[in-house]
Amino acid sequence: MAKFGKCQFSDLKKFQEKLNKFGQQEIQLFIESCAKELAARLLAKAIRRTPVGEYPKGAGKKGGTLRRGWTAGKNQSATAYVQSLTIDKVGKAYVIEITNPVDYAVYIEFGHRTRNHKGWVQGKFMLTISEEEINAAAPKILEQKLTKKLREVFG
């Protein structure tokens, strides 16, 4: 014969109240928080991976333009910059666009011909590699965020 524990209806009522608090708006905010965290991690990786040009003294040039381009030239962290970006919902996906507006960014990312057109400079793939790393890490990151959120709501 199976034994069953006691269940208080007041406990069910409390559980239902917690579920109601975790409504659609709360879910939407949680999803957007996850999207922004992943975008911030992606951006931080891309920034670290972006090369900085070195110029001789007196050349009048300063390296780091490409690296600063990731945050639109603003002197702020990747996390702070991502918070200012908008999230678009495309179908079931949430999209945050990460771009580098520096005109030569694409050439550093994917490679380019040399000036004399006889050679090739390999790309650095700073965003491409960072995307691959974030895609691999995303399930674990999201699982941890979800576990933490569920503990907040139901714990």
C-alpha cells in the first residue's frame, strides 16, 4: 500500500500566488536579461580579441580605434554598452545586433588582400570565434540563470 504525505491547501494557495507573480511580464524581462547577458559576454570576448594597431612615435596615429568601435567609441564596459542596445523579437528569437562601425572592421575580421594585391592577410575572426564560444557556453549560462531565478521565485 502506498503512503502519501499530507498536503495543505494553504501550501497550494501560496504556490499558486508565487506562480501568478511570475507572470508573462516577468518572463519577458527574464528573457531580455538573458539575451543581454549573452550579448555582453559576446561583446567582451570580441573586444579582448580585437587587435590594436601599433604606430611609431611621432606618426600622429593612435591604436585602438577598431577596439573602441565595438562600443561606438564610448568609454564604457561591454555590459554597460549592451544595456543601451535594443532587443528585437524576430519570430521566436530575441535579437541584439552587435556591430563595429569602423569602416575597416570587416577586413580585419575576415581578411583582405595586401596593398599590392599579390598577397593575403588572414582575418582575425574576433567576432566569429567569440560567437562560437558563446554558442557553446550558452546552455550552461542560461541554465544557471534559470535555476537562480526559479530559486528566487519559488525558494
